[in-house]
Amino acid sequence: MTGLKFIPVTSEKDDRLGRLLKLYADSFPFEERRSEDQLKGMIGHDKMSLIGLHTGEQFAGFLNWWDFVSFGYIEHFAIFPELRGRNTGAEALKQIRTKAPKTLLEAEKPDNKMSERRIRFYRRNGFHVVDPRYLQPPYRKGGKPINMYLLSDFPDWNTEELEAAVHLIRKEVYCMHCRSI
């Protein structure tokens, strides 16, 4: 597939935001996502980019990307259901992986057909489980951590480096609820 464009959402007035927020809510369980107000409040954050994925003129999905210089982190990634199976997701991963030396993302453990498909998709696209006991921190105060896999396109993280990356993700990504967003 060619022609996939990354077009950042830079304002709450962006006309794609309503569809993006619906896809976000439909694609991720409540416990695995921010509130809409939190996500909107992060538009323009210095380390996070909310990126619209476009094939030609068609809005195909989104991802939110954290740039931590030594690695990148995909917090959320979704393609509209009617556009899945057309290599849009694979092309998006291929392109985003060029933006950092290593990329990390979380995925649900494969305990149903959809989560099994998702893990196979990431593996087909060069990702490996680097921490099978990873706990996703809660998005809300009082929430509980969620058992997930941590995956990377770089399979050979050393222990100290991976621990430092996870610490940075917890501090920068998940502690956003500690701030007044």
C-alpha cells in the first residue's frame, strides 16, 4: 500500500476529532483508555502526537505516538472496521517505526479470537513480546493495573534499558491523570 499519510490532530476544532473519539471508544475498553476530555486536553502535548491516518482523502484511523528520543511508544492505534484488512494498519506501523530507533506498544493477552488476531497482526509486522508479565497502569485514580503484553519491534532490549523505558512510560503517559488534564 502506498499513499498512507499521517496528518496530526492539532486542535480540538479538527473536524476529524468526533469520528476519532468514537473509534477510540469503540476500539478500547473503558479501563484501557483516557477520558475524552483527557485525550482532547493532550492535543499539542510536547511528546505526544495524535495522528490521523489517511489513505488518499479517506480518514482511515488514528494512533497516538509518544516520542521519547531513544524509543517511541504507541499508546493507542485503531483502523476503522470497514477499512481493516487492506494493509492500512501494516503500512502505519511500517511508517511509524521509522520515527524512533525502537518502538514499544501494549496489547491484550490472547484470550479470545480478537486478541489472538491482534497479537498475530503485530507479530507479522515485526513486533515481539518483550515482557509477557507487563501490567498496564490504570488510566484513572482508583483503577487497577491490567495484565498485558509489552511488545517491541526490537526483540533484544537489555533488562535495565527496558525497565527504564517502562518507568518513563509510567511517568509520562500514565501519570497524566496525576496532573490536571
